Amino acid sequence: MAIPVGLILVITCVDLLTPTQVHLGPLLVVAPALTPSFAGPRVTALIGALAVAAQVVIAALRGGFTVNHQVQIAAVAVISLLIVAYAQEQRRRHRELARVRSVSEATQRVVLRPLPHRLGPLRVASLYMAAEDEAQIGGDLYAATRVKNSTRMIIGDVRGKGLTSISDASVLMGAFREAAHFSPGLLELADVLERSVCRHLAEHTTIAHGEGGGAAEPPAAEAELSEHFITALLVDIPDEDTVAYMANCGHPPPLLLHERGEVTTLSAAQPAPPLGSMCGLPHGSSTAGPPDTFAFEDGDTLLLYTDGVIEARAPDGSFYPLAQRVGQWRCSGPEGLLHHLRRDLLDHVGGRLGDDAAMVVIQRSPALHPVQQLKKMVPVNGAHR
């Protein structure tokens, strides 16, 4: 408030000190015009009233209320009223935006739940980076759940953007959280997720084109259905084993950061197509071979990510070299690793991503596993182990 009041005082004093043929009074409207940028309509109205009063003072001290002064006073008053109306509308829009953000944050907590920091013997950290400034969620997804003596995770990327991609992502994560508990293996889990995605896409396409049950899908609906798919990576990490399992459905391969320093790209031996891309084919045609296995020992770190990370471009057009950069921060822990990656990724692209990006870091803790802790507490030959 000090700035507009100061402007009113300066303009008034300068106007009174200049020759009579110079009229600076109309510049008083600058003060109320600046006020909505940092204050509400009430303060703006107060500053407008002070500007009008200052114009009256100038008129009284500069030869009386001539026609010219009367017009200037009226002009400052009318413009101030318009600025107050603008400030009121701006306040309304800010409140509306705040409500939208609140709903968006609530939706994010429901759809894209934050992953717990500990899952059995695993330390976990997750990060979602939206390309849009006001966005909280989009088509990238991740979820994790505990099953018997194991942790299962999924990370995926829905083709497209907007509300449709959020709907597709929520359906897949809901299906994963349910099916992960009764599917004996990753292939069976992937098959359940494929069925769920295809059923959702078919229903969405039918509703979008106004088709009733039993009617043949029009060509436009078939084309739209074929363009929807979700890349996904499923991981199963047993608690008491140094081997983990992976099923890749068209998703970028994860990176394994060994405790001794190497970085390994875990490419799938027989990758499956993305979920939903084979909906028109007979059941079972999209099934891949057995899940891939890889060694995941104490102290190792697994990095899951979406293509928004590796396809992020620098101003010169170069892609982000994730595999080359990530090794230097392998000893930072899951949270520290994501902190370094986020900062380095934004520096690479010049401050703003062109696509949503998600990352999940999983580290097998070198601490004792639950069964090992129990064994340590059980006496052996009269002494604790």
C-alpha cells in the first residue's frame, strides 16, 4: 500500500510545483491501477478515493474548479471505479482457482496416492512432475501394495492427456491394487490388468459415441479404441530373496543401481505390448513369456520412470541422459536421489518439462529383514545369536 500512496503524494507535489499549463493530475490513476496486483477491492477503492481527493486538492490549489479540472476529477473517479470492479472480479477468480486447486489436490491424493516410505525391507520414494503449471495429476501413474512376503509395484504412462488419461490411470491403479492380492504371478496380474483396461476402454468409447448395448462399434469408435493404450511395468520384490521379478508391457526399462557402483538397464527378454493395445485380438494373444528375473541385493537401488524423463529435451534438442547421470547419486538414498534427479532434469530442459514425468526409487535396505530379526531374538544353545 505504501507504493500507491507514495505515487499519489509524488504526483500531487510535482503537479503543484510545475507551471500551470502542465497537468500531471491524470497520472494519479496509476496508483489504483497498481493496487489490484497485491491487494483486494477494498484497498483498491481506498487508493482510488485518495487519488480523487488528491485531484480535488490540485484543482483547489491550481486556480479553482475549472472545466478542465472537473473533467480530470470525473475521469479519475470513473477509472478508479472500473479498476475496483476489475479487482472484485479478480478476487472472485482467485477464489475459484483456489477451489479448483483444492479439488485437484484431493483428487491427486485419491487417484495417485503417495507411496509409503517403507514397504517391508524396502525404502521407497516417489516423484510426480506435471508439465502443466496448474496440473497436479495426469496420465503417468504409480502404485504399490504389500502381498504375502512380497511387495508389488506398477508404474505406467497413459497415452494422451487431459481428463481421459486421468480416468484411464485411475482405472488401472484401482485394478492393480485389487488384482495384486489374488494373482499368483506377474503374468496373471498383467492379464487381469489387460482385461480391465480393455473393458474400460470399450465402455468409454461406447459412451463417447452414444452407442447402445449390443450394437456394432462404428469405425470412429474402433479407431479411437485402437489409439488408447497404457505402457506399464510390473515389479514383484520378495522380502526374503535376493531375486526380483519384472513384467514389461511396452514401458521404458528400469535402471538397477548396484551398491558397488554399476548401473544396469533391465531390458525385458520378451516384452509384452502395452495394456489395451491388443483389445481387438483374441484373449491370450498379448501374453508374453515368463517374467524377467534380476538380482536385487541389500543396498541395491531400483529406479522406475516414465518416458517423460528420458524424452525430456534440452534447448539444443538433446535428450536427458538418465542412465549416465543417475549413477553419481546412488549413495544419496531414495529421497536424495529423486531430489538430485529432479533438479538435474529441470536444469537440462531449461526449467520446464514438455511432458509429465514420474519416478519411483526402491532400495533394498541393508538392515535385517523381519525373519532375520526374529531369528536374532531367539536363543540358540542358551545364548542370543
